[in-house]
Amino acid sequence: MKHWRILTVWGMLLTFIICWSVGCGDKPEPPKKEPGVTSQDVKEKTKSALDTAAAYLQQQKEQYQKQINKKLQDLDKRTADLQAKLETLTADAKAKLQEQLDRLQQQKQDIQKKLDEMQTQGGEAWESAKPELGAAMKNLQQAYDKAQAELEKSQGQQGQ
């Protein structure tokens, strides 16, 4: 009989330990619900994207303006060289070349005016003005090349 009591106590003890270990084990936590995207989140992300795009456009605009200004300065120097060489030409050649140099100066002033206007324009307006300014710069370079060729032609005729 003692045996049965000991076995019963041991059985109850073993049952208690098993139930306790199963009951106290790590229970899986229910998955946390992630909050959905709110309209405020969308507004903030959109504003951030717009600010970044605006900053990028401003940077591109400034780089383009510096590039154009550098080209204009270079053409100014080269035009001054042409102007200095005018004195070696005959009166007819000098008058013809002076007329071309005057047109060059006017084209340069027009480009400078457009460039100044670009500084006050926003990104979208600047993007639409950029091709026009590029075409004007191309025309200015062609006019300079034509004046340079005319000078060389006149100098060649004088040497003969």
C-alpha cells in the first residue's frame, strides 16, 4: 500500500511538472498590426519629393547658367581680338567686319537678357526657356565663326 501512495504522489508530481512546463512555455505572440499608410504620410513624402526635385532643377539651372556665362566670356575675348585686328584691314573690309561684330554684340546682349530672365524663373519655366537659349548660343557661335572667316579672308586678300 505504501507503494501505491508513493507512486500516486510521484504521478501527481510528474503531472504537475509537465503541466507547469507546458503552461509556462513561450507562447507565440499574435502578429502586430502594422499601421496603414495615412494621408499625412503621403503628404510628407510628396512634399519631400517635390522639394528634392525643385532643388535638383535649381542646381541644373545654375550649372547651365555658369556654362553659358563661361561661353559668353570666351566669345567676348575672341571678339575683342577680332576688334583689335580691324585696324589692319582696308576701309571696306573694316566696315563689313565691324557690321558683323555689331550684330555679334547685339546677339550677345539678347542672350545675356534671356539669361538674366532665367534667374528669376522657376524650374519649369527655365526648362522651357533652355532650348531657346541653346539655339541662341549656337547662332552666336556661328556668327562669330563667320566674322572670323571674313577677317581671315580680308587679311588674305590684303597680303596679295
